[in-house]
Amino acid sequence: MPTILRFNKDHVGDKYARISRAMGKDESTDLADEIEKLNEKIGLPSGLAAMGVTEDMIPALVAHSMTDPSNMTTPRLPSQDEWEKLFLEAM
């Protein structure tokens, strides 16, 4: 989630500031960093690799992501190259 938060950061208006406030943080807080800290605190995996995803799975993940219906609601639609980069960053 932090990877996609960073990717969408400049395309969400004040939504991240509102979420930061709801979390009891300052509006200028880096929401992705806060989510990473929260994930660590509650014991969630730190990335895709920690969940068993391997780099050789990325092409299939990208292909699926390119046609996923949730793309209709995303604030910033990644290109195929951007999807690949996002998955690599999320490893």
C-alpha cells in the first residue's frame, strides 16, 4: 500500500491530509511512511516478497493489473511500465 500511496500522491487532492488528520497526525505527514510504520507495528509483511511473491511473478501481476476493473476508480492509472516498476518497488 505505501508504494501505491506514493504513486498517487500528486493526484488525490487533500485526501491524504484528511487521512493523516484522522490518524492523529499533522497534515504534512508523509502518509506512506506512516502506513509503513503502522504495518510494522501490527506485524504486517513489509513487502510482496515477504508474502511469497517472486520477481518472476511480476509479468503475470502486471498483465492482470492492466485489465483489473478497479482501474476505473484509481486516481492515477499506471502504464504497463509503471505497473512493473510499482511491483518491483513493492517487493
